[in-house]
Amino acid sequence: MTWILWVKALHIAFMVAWFAGIFYLPRLFVYHAMTNQPAVDEQFKVMERKLLYFVTPFAILTLVFGVVLIFAYGSAWFAASGWVHTKLLLVTILYGYHGYCFKLLADFKNNRNRRSHRFYRVFNEVPVLILFSVIILAVVKPY
């Protein structure tokens, strides 16, 4: 079962890399929404696009290694582990969040952003709450 530990390690490593980007991107949106200088606006557009496209493969690899883990542990384990079902629901929400970031990126790119920096400050907290919840579920396994 040593290989399963490698899969788990890769799952966690790619998740950490993904979260680093998904924490920083909305922070860029906060500052982007606050600027009215064309040169700064263009710089934010480049930074946001590069960051989102850089972390998206990490999101995909997190999913791939997570699915491998579920299959490796088996259907009996999956059925008996209610905490995993809650974790998967939260992770699904996070992938929706990630996808919504592409929409926000397009809004900024096309100068259609209508949201304030306050919206993005609140938006920035969503992945933090999901991360804390997922970690608690994975470590404590409450049900």
C-alpha cells in the first residue's frame, strides 16, 4: 500500500498549490476593482489571467488524485465514510468557485466588472472556509 501514500501525498501537494492560487486571485480582484488607472488595470488583467491558468492544472490534478484515492480505498469504504460525501460536496462548490473565477476574469478583461472591492473581499473568504471545513472533515472524520 505504499503507492497509496504517494497518491495521497500528490493529492495534498496539488491541493496546496491550487489553494495558494485560489487564495491570491480574489485578492488581485480586490485591488483590480479599486483601480482607475489604465496601465494598472492592464497589469492586473495579465496577472489574473496568468495566475488562473497556472493554478487550473493543479485543480485538475487534485481531482485526479482524489478520485484515484476513492477508487483505491474501495466502494465499501466510500459508502461507510459519510465525511467523504460532505467533503465532496464542499469540493464541488470549490470547483464551481474556481469556474466562476473564469467568468470574473472575463468581466475584468472586457471591462464589464460591476462589483465593488468589498464584494471581492467577501468572495476571497469562501475558499478559506471551505479549506478549514475539508481539513477538519479529513482529519477528524466525524461520521
